[in-house]
Amino acid sequence: MTSVATIQPDPAPIAACTVSRDVQNFEMLIDEMEREMGEAWGDLSFEDALVFLDQPEASELEFIAIALDADDEGDLSLISSVIRAARATKTHVILVANQLSPTGLHQLMRLGADDFVPYPLPDGALHDAITRIRATATAEATATAARVAAPVATGSALVLVEDNSNAPSFRASGNRNGLVLPIHGMAGGSGSSTFAANLAWELANSDKMNPPRVCLMDLDFQYGSIATYLDLPRKDAIFEILTDPGQVDSDLLIKSMQTFNDRLCVFTAPAEMLPLDIISGEDLGRLIDMAVTNFDFVLIDMPKTVVTWTEAVLSRAHIYFSLLDLDLRSAQNVLRFVRALKAEALPHEKLRYVLNRAPKFTDLSAKARVKRMSESLDIQIEVQLPDGGAAVTQANDHGLPLAESSAKNPLRKELQKLAKSLFELSKVQASARS
């Protein structure tokens, strides 16, 4: 009688590894790796990873996910060695960072890590990172990559080699002295990004015969939506600019931008969520100064949060638009914001208050509330924007300014008037300088 041996299937080859001091500190990462890779992944310590990456089997790895937190920051040299070893075997590297400082993150990304995911993991973040590196690997293997975002050092400037088909066609001249116009929403949903995108487009079209050169910078590095509202891709060059601003010159800054309908130059938010303090106030101020010398208007969509470089923007601003709604949270946030600026002796007088979704002329009760808000906050609401209705959301979802999708919308008409007054102001200042 012959026995039948149970044939066990070969174990799945290891296609990915987590690398950490203790992977049990990253339970969400374990769950996500099991969901994405099944049994085809393993876990290594930093020391074991260095040994494994020196073995022939390491060539089969698709990627490693290096998980680290603030306790690991004291020994970044060991982690740096793991990244270098991975890059030597053409293994992709995803950083999973929990409370790592911007300096430490910058250092590791510069060594060649492919992607960064914050921890605790946002929903779908690891899946998206894996999808991106697989797309990159496929493009490299088939030699059909449309762009290469790796920085190459040439002299003292950083050069980004990528698809520039949508980049501005002009070179830096340094012969402008533009107005700096930041836009800051006093509460979530106040419409500051919609305001910024549409005002920038109206300014870009304020003179048909001799259109001004307009730049729109989205500095909300985490939730910036200007790229969505203007249907523009988020270029990898933005990440390189923000993580190595010291090597950026005016030409490189302009090349990192994209044009919307050949008139408006846009510096989008990065593709990935980054810490808001990834760039210092000094470095960001230098980028703004470069933009000022090459554009007639520099509009800046600010994050809702006040950060270390808010002062750098405010000090350079000609007018600092503060958008608010007719509600208690906006009123309270205005008080907090002004109080914070006064405490630091910052120029709060540059603030210009814009009421979004203002009441109609016939709504006397609501207009009385506007007056009471203005008096109680001791501010002057200089611009009142009507509610543009569903057309605003539709325009944003289609990636078009209101001027292109709903030209007769009452909100668009008010923005057009504001753009005209700002254009006249710029001409007055240009005359004064000459």
C-alpha cells in the first residue's frame, strides 16, 4: 500500500520587507502590509537589513518600508546606510515616519527614498505609495517614462529633469517687482482656495493687450487644492524645491511651475502630504522674492494653520486677504489671529477682510449681522462676495475658473471688479517707482 505524501506548496517569494527597530510599534503598518502583500513580505531590523541587502536574494525585492519614529532620529546614520544599500540593489524605499522632524525626513529623502507616508497611516496611503513605485518601475523597465524627477547636481544649482511641456515659456529676467497677495482662510471651508484660483485668473486677464505676468503659489503642503481647481498635475519637482530650497534659482523655480491656459503660472502643492514646516521661513522668503522679481502679481494660497514661515509671507505681503464667513467660528478665529500677530509685533494692518457668501442686498437682517460683526471685531470688511451657488462647486470639480464655466455668476463679477482694482493699484505703484 503506497502512502500519498501531502505536497506543500512552496512559500511565496519575499517581495517586500518592513525595516524597523520594532515593527510592533507600527501595528497599522503590519495590517496594511498583509493586506497589500499577503504572505510575500517579511520584517527585518536595521542591522539585519544591511546584511540581507548584500545577498543575491535582495535583487528579488520590490521595495522595503522603513518604519521609524522620533526615537530613531538619534541614529540616522544606520538608517541612511540601509537606504544606500537598497538603492544599490535598485530596491525602492518607502519611509513610514511617525513624528520625525522635517530635517531628519529631508535628510533621508535626499539619500534616495522613493516615497514618504506619515504614521498613523492615512486611509489608503500605503496602497497609493506602492502603486506609485510600481508605476515608476514599469516605466523604467519599458523605457517609456515621460519624466524623471531625480535631481542632478550641476554646479551650484539643482536641475530637475522632467516633462516641461506645460512649464512657462519665459526665462527668469528679474526685471519685475510684483505685488504679493496672500490669501488666508479664517476657518475651514471659507473658500480661500476658490478665491485665490479665480482672482489669479481674473488678474491674468485684466489686460488683454498686455496681460500681466501672474503667479499663484499653493503653500498648503498637506491639503492644497489649487491643482484640482485648475486641473493641473502635481509635479514631483515641487517636492525637490521644498526639500532642497538652497539650491534653487529663479529659472528652476519657474520651470517647476505649470501654466493654466498659457496665462497663469501655478506652483502647485506637492503630490504627497508634507509637514508644513518642511521649509524654513528664510528659504521660503527667498523663493517668494524670486517670484516677485519675475511676476507682476504673486498670489499665495496659505494653509489655515499659522506656521513658522507665516511671518515671512506676511512681511512681504502688500495686501493679506483674510477670508471669513458670517459665523461665530470665523469671528473667534479672527480675534485669535489678530491677537497672535499683535503679540509678535507683526504687521496686522496689512490684513484686508473679505466676507464670503455675503448676504443679499435685500436681506436686511443678515446685513445687520455683518455690521455687528465688523464692530465687535473692530475690523473693516472691505470686500463682500456673494454666494456663487452650485456653479462654484461644479467649476472647481471641472478644474475651471468661473470666468470659463459660468462667466455671469455674481461671484465671478465681484472677483473681476476686485482684480481690476488690484491691477490699477499695481500700475500706480509702478508709476511711483519710475
